Amino acid sequence: MAASKGTQSERSYLDEIKSNIKCRSADDFLRVWEHYDADGNGYIEDKELIHFFSELMGTKDNPEAISAEKLAGYREKYDKNLDGKIEMKELAEILQPEEKFLLIFRTNELRSSEEFMKTWQKYDTDKSGYIEAAELKSFIRDLLENPRPGSQTTEDAAEPLTEETLARYTETMLKLFDRNGDGKLEINEMARLLPVRENFLMRFEGSLLSRGPGKKDLSKDEFNRVFGHYDRDGNGTIEGEELIGFLEDLLEHEQKSDDNTSLKSWGDYILDKCDVNNDGRLQKDELARFLLPSPRSDKA
């Protein structure tokens, strides 16, 4: 399966979304977010979520027409951290706005609180305790001009960043994250823009790899949730930055060393075991052979 195409069900999800909610630019994204996050708490949840999904499905005039199965499908597909609500990063992946703006959400996740504080100190250049508009502009410029290795990008995203586009993105991000409207980001507001990644695998007690006592056998549903969490762009493969994140989490979960040498050897080991077609990525069926119990490995 080609990674850029996704599965038929994935294509139908996105086709349905794009036919019911139009979102092409950063400004469109802002309008969509403000429309659905009615209480302004930074999430689409509860009644807002039902409203959102009913419009995605084209049934806003008849919410009862949404089947429980289809609603569950949307939740599983797009609520990546399984918290029962849609965050901005998740909405960005659903709506797929212009590539450079989408890239902000794909490259902004940090690996630790220490990394967050280093980033805060780097861009709070006047040590005011705030990230002001000019400082935020510098942050966004660096984020887009120097994306992390492995980040999913396209030729459109690689186009030179103009000052006009940068100013527009800065204004949009301030509107999205500056909740008290003072024109700058406090540390808790910046924390929403720069979330620290959680180790999703820590939700499962017991080894995922050991064949002896203490092994955790994932159910089919649990495996699907694991794969969906790390396949952030929904293209049917875990690759690039997604793969690095998965390997780091698996190392930590299995209580192995997390230095760079171990990460590389660990990655080589996992790919050697799983990557049947040797494309440097993990398809769902490849990872299933490794994480699911053998009798069910062909049913994921």
C-alpha cells in the first residue's frame, strides 16, 4: 500500500469532511475552531463534539441520523489521545488546511518539560515572562523553516515563507492561543501551543514484547488504538517523526536505555522484525505481527 494514498476508509473520511466543512487557509481554520469551541475552553467536547461530527457527516439538521457505529468511527479515527474531545492539533489533521500552517501543528510537540522550558527561555528574549507577537513570529519562522527531521512535509510546505504569510500565521496563532486577549502568550498559553508528548504506551501494564511472564497481550481494539495514536496523519503507516516517537515510547515502556545509540539499534531491531517490505516504515499489518498474539495477528 502506498503511504500517500491511505486506505479506502481513510479517503472516504477525508472526502466526507471536505465536502461538508471548507477549510483551506489559516483564517478558515480559525473561523472553524471558534465556531465549534463555543465555550472557548480550548477543546471541542460534549455537545460541541456532537454538533461538530453531525456537520462533518452532513446531518446537522438531523443529528439523530448519526449512527452510533459511525460516531464511534470518527472518535477512534481522530481523537488521537482518546480523551473524548478534539484538540486543535487533532482538528488540524482532520481539516488539512494549507500545508505550512498544518506543519506548525505537526512539528510543535515536545519530548519533555525540560525541552519546553528551554524553548520558552530561547524565545522570551526580553525576559518579560511573556512571548510577545514579535517573539512568537520568530518562533513560528524557526519552526517552519527548520522542521524536525522526519516531519511530514510536501512540496507546498517547502515553498519559501513570505513575510506576509508569517505575519498572518502569527496573528492567527495569537487568536487561537491568547485566551485572555492581551496580545501575548503567558507560559500556560504557550504550553497549549507546545504540548509535551505523553508516552501513550504507558497506559498498558506489562511488557509488550516479552514472551514470558508479565507479558501484556493487546486486544485487537487496543492495538488499533496504539496504531492510530502514532499514525498521526492517518496515512496508514508509522514513519518519520511518528516512528521516532513510537520507538522512544517503546524503549521507555520496556525499561531499556534511551540514549541515541540504543535508540538507533532499537529502531534497527524493530524494523528488522516488522518491516516486511523494507520501506523504512511500519504498516498496520507489519506491526500487528509483532505486537498482537500470533493467533490473531492476521486479523488486525
